[in-house]
Amino acid sequence: MQETTITHRTLREAMAAAKQDFDDLQEGGKYQRGGKDIPYSELKDISNAIDKALYKHDIFVSTTYGRVENEESPHRTVITRIVHNLTGESEEY
């Protein structure tokens, strides 16, 4: 069953609403630290929960990678753009 997309007037409004729709994450396993079991969730489960909430509120994410200009070393840039589909508003990180 396909989720209904909810529209909002601004990117910030849509992001605030999406935060309320994040599903609880299931424990994916545990690791030992300082003699204690520390539970964690799998990265794919975290990513899926985030994507589901964002898409429901008409927010899309794209990530691009590139080489740092004027650098001979293997440094790379990572740019993540969050776009509100309805208004075209976006933010880059």
C-alpha cells in the first residue's frame, strides 16, 4: 500500500512534520563496550525510516561526491541537498 504524501507550505514546516513520523527503530544487534551490551540498529533500517518519513512529506534527498578543487590529495567533498518538492526550497549540507 502506497503512503499518502502530505503537503506543507515550506521546507521547514515539512521537516518538522517528518520528524514526528519517524518510526521506532528495531534493535539490529548488540556489541560489548565496557562490559555492557550496547544495542544498535542496522544502517539500512535507519536510512529506510528516515526516507519513509521524508517522502511522506514530499521531501527528497540527493547526495553528490566530488574532488576538492586545487587539491592533489585524495580529499573528497560530500554535498547533501534536501529539497521540498512542492516549493522547490532546498538546503545543502
